[in-house]
Amino acid sequence: MSCGLSLSVTAVLLYLACALIVAWSPGALAAGLGLVVHGLSLSGLTPAVGELRWSAVLIGSLAIAGYAFVAGALFTIVNRLIGGNR
């Protein structure tokens, strides 16, 4: 369970950092993603980002936290089954 909680907290922190970048500068999101996908121009996404709603960020944070917790808990189970605690 600690692995699930750790992954959940980490994912939410990364999600909130991303939300802050979008709130601060929506264009930075498209520019940053362009770097990640090897120079592909994603500037057309900037208008689609729209205004950031903090209620949507909260709902997204909860969804990410739940998904990451389940993923971390499942990882712990699989890791134990294949002998990861030697």
C-alpha cells in the first residue's frame, strides 16, 4: 500500500505542477510538448487549452491520485508475486 500511496502523491504533485504551468503560460505547454515530441509543432493546441478552471484541476487531481494508487498497489502485488522482495 505504501507504494500505491507514494505513486499517488508523486503523480498528483506532477499533475499540479503541470496545471500551474498551464495557468501561468498556456503557450509554454505547447512549446514544452513540442520539445518532448522532437520538434513537432503543437502551437495549434494553445487556443484549445482555454481558461483553466480550478474545479477541473481538483477533479483531475483526484482521478490521477486514484489511478496512480491502484497502479502502485498492483505493482506491489506483481512485484511480490515475481519475487521482488528478496
